[in-house]
Amino acid sequence: MERIAVAGNIEAPIYKFLLDKGFKISIQGEYWVAKNNNFEAIADNIIELAGIIYLRENKGKNWKASDDVIDNYIDFLKMNEK
């Protein structure tokens, strides 16, 4: 099984990946911003930025979760509280 964890060595490949997808990357104040011709994503770091772009590319403009999905997520968080 392959395993990848959040670490400094994944940030450069993510940066290159986003550039290859046609995004212009900038840091504006404390936020990372990725823009292409018809979409802008804003996040606290490049890893989150990639996640937002992945969500938008796979779910489209209807990326928002339904109430049921939100409820299931909240239940999951409650079950895994430490």
C-alpha cells in the first residue's frame, strides 16, 4: 500500500501540479490564491488550495453538501472526538 502524508516534501509537487493545470498561484497576505480563466480558489496553504480545486473539478458548481451529508459529517466528528 502506498502512503503519502502531509509534509513539506509534498508542497512543491502540488505547486507544479496546479501550474500544469493552468492555475496562476499567488500569496496575498496570509492566503494562497489560485486563479485560472474562470475560477479562483483561496486557502490558508497550498495543500488546502489543492483540495478546494479537486472538490470543484470533481463536483462542479454544485459542490456544496446537502443537509444529510453535513449531518453525517457532524456525526462522524462526534464519534471521533478525543
